[in-house]
Amino acid sequence: MSRLSYSLGSLLSIEEVLECSRKLNKIKPEVMWIPETWGMENFSMMGLASKENKFSKIGSSIINIYSRSPSLIAMGASTIDIISNERLILGLGTSSVPIVEDFHGNSFESPVQRMKEYVEIIRMALRGQKINYSGKIFSLKDFSLLAKPVRKEIPIYLAAINHKMVEMTWDIADGVIFYLRPKNEMKNTISIMQKRKKIDIALQIITCIHKDEEKARNRAKKTLSFYIAVGKIYREFLQSSGYSKEIQIIYNEYKKRGLSGLEKFVPETMLDDLCIAGAPDTAEKKLNAFRDIGIDLPIIQFNPVDNVSESFELLTNTFSGSSNE
């Protein structure tokens, strides 16, 4: 059976996240991913959701490494692993300059070195070691977790975009979380990197399913155009990966008019290259196109249309069949 996971969108309310978690407990995907942007705090939501879904692994997608110290992330990871009965996948990322600097007041410096030190410290803490650590960024003295971790090794997946972070992910992580990468670029990157070492390849895919094809595609275009408009790192990567003209048009329109109506400047071909959007009968074929380039674990990112509960029911029935009640 093909592996599958779901990410519960960051615009959902707490009750909607919990309702979706209960639904996923019935259909039993491999992983349920809980996002964190600047809304609900991730560890508390993972703790709550893990009580509603007692089957799936619980993944953070993603904890950014500028808003918490490595010691605090280790504490949170160990706590959730205990609460969830050893089901955590710790997803880490660098986030973006606006979130790190404008929202958290930190300086977005040395992201690759910082990630390296975070992973080293977190792994040491989870092994129950007393940490005396001296890195280029962090110096820790006599730190150890008071509550003994139940697992000495918790899987760590890194969100990776640019080449240096991709290379380091293959060196130090158990898995990678890709996002908004053209299929040809991903296929080439995966082919090259997996020859070095096999790790788990996850891809979070903006997904919107509705019986009205146009409605679904417009909703997905809104999400995609938002990330292109406000996400400099995604914008620059896509520009360097074959979409220079298309990205420039979208960004120019954003600077002129803001987000309203921006979705109409997203080309159909780019939408299909990066996302899954449309009616239920075409969705599996679109998902398989991502599997065929080497994605081990697709992450279906829920983008609701109209009623959240009905939209999620349609989404999960499309990819996972009816729930096993």
C-alpha cells in the first residue's frame, strides 16, 4: 500500500484541527502533520491532536529554529513523544526572514550552521546525555532533560530549499520535507542525493479538491500566489528553477495591487507542476505524478473550500477512501 500523510492547514481553528484529527484516526494515514506559522503553537496542538488520532505518527511541519532554543525544542519533542506514545516526527526548518525578524525579533543569520547545531544538541538531549556544548552559535553547560525521553532516537526531518540545506539534510537528517519545487528539479535532486545516502523523501503538496474543478483550482492558486508574494525564498528558488517570467509577473502584480485577485496570474501549467488541484476523479493521477519522481511520503496539505468538515471529508475520501467506521 502506498504511503500517505496529511497536513492540517494553519488557517483551521483548534476545533477544526481536532475534528480533522478524529477523521484521520479512522482512515489511518501514516503521518498527521500539524503546521506552525504565526497562529496556533505547534507543540500544544500536537499534544491535543495526538489524543484524537491515536494511530498516525504526529509530525511538526515545521518548528522554526529561530523562535525556540535547541534545549526548548528538545524538551517539547520529548514531551510530545511521551504524550503520543512514541509517535513524533520532529520537522525542523529555518522559516523565513519576515517571520524570524519581523515577527520574532531575531536576526536571520547563519541558517545552515544554526540548523546543524540544533540537530546536534537535540539529538544529544534526547539520548539523555548531559550536554556541555561549544559551537559557533551555541554554548551550553550542564543541560540535560529532567523528564527521561522514552526514545533515544526521534526521527528528524528538515525542510530544505536551497542547495546547502539540501546537502546538509542528507548528511544529518532522517528525512527531508520539500515544498514548492518543480517536478523536474525535484527528480534530478532526489536522483543525485539518494545515491549518497537513502533518507525519507517527503513533499508537502498544496492540495485542493472540489467537485467544481474551477473552484478547486482557484482556491489552490490563492495559496500558491500567497507563498510566491510573501515568501522570498520560494520566489527566488522558483525563479531559478524555470519559472522566472511567471514569478516576476505575479510578484509585480502583488506589489501593485496586493493579494486580492493575485491568483488569476498563476499559470495553469505552473499550478499542475507544483500542486494538486481539481475534481476528485483526476486527483489520484496527479498524486502519482509526484510519486513517480521519487517522493516516498506525499503530504496532502489541506486547503478547504467552503465548509471545512465537508471539504475535508471529500479530500480524505478522494485519497484514502471512506473511513473505516
